[in-house]
Amino acid sequence: MSVSRKYGRTYHYPFSPGTSSDDRINKAYWDDIRQLSAVIHTEKLDGENNCLSKYGVFARSHATPTVSPWTAFLRERWSLIKRDLGNYEIFGENLYAIHSIEYRRLESHYFVFGVREEDRWLSWEETAFIAAAFDLPVVPVLQECTVFADKPAFESNVLELVKGPGTFGTVNPQNGEPCTMEGVVTRNKYEYGVDAFQQNVFKYVRKGHVKTDEHWTRNWKRAPLKFESYVDDK
């Protein structure tokens, strides 16, 4: 039995090309978007979904805390804040291990994208506040939208956002060439209930994003931080 409820499955936009056989698509996403007064577009970072709660550090499964080598730094951090977490469950992207994108300008290995408190997901403002309280950065915000003119305009805007390079210097680890960001995650700016997750969070992932296979953990590499080795090439 799980210690807590794991992170919900984020459904793809119908125009997201980076889907696999087990992904889900929200074909009625526009009906959901039109019910929201404002959304936040954030950069989808290529790492592992890790949760910090009073019970430990978790990966996708919340049956038992993770003990993977690439979460060791996060477990050390958790040991310093665990008594202050209370009912907050902090979800973030762990970039300690390189996956299908290598980041050349990382300033941290962990970026918060959501905070859950019992049966609700906190607003983005509250999420950023809680993250800052624990001295944790949030994922890059690409844009805030408060006016949804029409569906084609909304989709065109998302497609423009994903054309650019990532905030932290995105590179293809196979050839060292610059590449685009993984994608975009769109979320309701305000709080919403846990059971309404699929109507409040959406994602776009680039085509052919995943370059690793199930054996990547055997030869994984640590992502250096910006000040450690990479030269800022902006």
C-alpha cells in the first residue's frame, strides 16, 4: 500500500507529437482550458519526478521511498527539512542524472513544479512561496495567459513557445549539438482539487524526445552544475 498518492498522469495536448503507446491524450482539453481564468506555461524539464514529503523522497511510485543513487543529494536535503514539511508534498524535477537532454547552464539539480496539501494542489503563487521557504527553485515560467481568444490562437502560442532552446542551455547528449526544450507543461494558475488534476494540467512534448532505453540506469552520468565545468555560452 502506498504511503501517499502518487503524482497524477499528465495528459498530452492532442497536438503534442511526443506521445508513446502508454500516454494519454486530453482530446477535450479546450473545454477544460475555457473553464480556467488563467494558466501558467512552464518549461518541461527532462528529469525524474521526485516528491519530498514527511515520509521521505519518492519517485513515481509512492509505495516506498526511493534509494536511487541520483536521489542521494535530494535525500540529504530532505533530512534537513523533513520536520517542517507537515502536510506539504513538494513535487519537482530531479535533473541530477542526464536523460535525453543535457543542460549546460544548470544552477540547481531540483526544480519544484507543484505542491500538494492533502486534497488540493496549491496555486502557483503558493507553490512558489513554499518552494522559496525551503530554498528550492521552481521550474522556469515561460508565460502566463489570462485571455484565451480562440483554440487555434492558443495552440499556435504553445507551438511558438516550444520552438526555443531551454532556459538552462539544452544540448543533445549524443552529439553535443544545441536542441529545443523538451516541451511545455500548462497548469491552472490557481488552486484545484486533487481529483480534478486532469482538467487542470496539460503537456506538450517534442517529437521523438526519449533517446534513452530501459538500461540507461546502468551507465548514467551526473549533470554538472553551471559553475562546475560548463562555460556560459549565452
